[in-house]
Amino acid sequence: MAKSSSKMKKRLPAAYKPVGFALSWAGGALAGMAFRQVWKAIRKEDDAPDALDPDRRWGEILLASAIQGAIFAAVRSAVDRAGAKAIERRTGVWPASDKSGRD
């Protein structure tokens, strides 16, 4: 029985990759929607500034980028963690192959 558990631990991280990809894609879509709502609430504008928009100032562009980055990082971490916890509850195995982190 220990051998099958050991094999499962070695295979699960690779098997989790497609699930992780799907979760990341969904998380990115969710983060994009959240950012648009936050920007609309902060600036009362439908569109956030683009870095190449000549009519926007540096401060606006950097503020939008900082907010967007924070939202994407938080959503990505929440989605990754929730997916890993769900896999662990279902299989008893944590889906990461090591503790070195994502990137």
C-alpha cells in the first residue's frame, strides 16, 4: 500500500498541471473583471489607462498597473491555494512536487 501512495505522490504534480492551467485561466478572467470594477469605483471610468495612451499621465498609468498587479497576484494565489487544497482533500496528496514555490 505504501508503494501505491508513493507512486501517486510522484504522478500527481504532473497530473495537476492541466487542472492548474484551467484554474489559472479562470482566475485571470476573474481578476480582470475585478480590476475593471475596482477601477470604475476609484476613477468613475469604464476603461483603465493603457501605457501607450498619449492622453494619460504617468501617475494614472502607474496607479492602474499597481492596482491591476495586486489584484491579479491576490486572485492567482487564492485560486492556486483553493485548487491545491481541493486536490489534497480529494486525494490526500499535496499537488506541488516541492516547496520551492510557483516561479
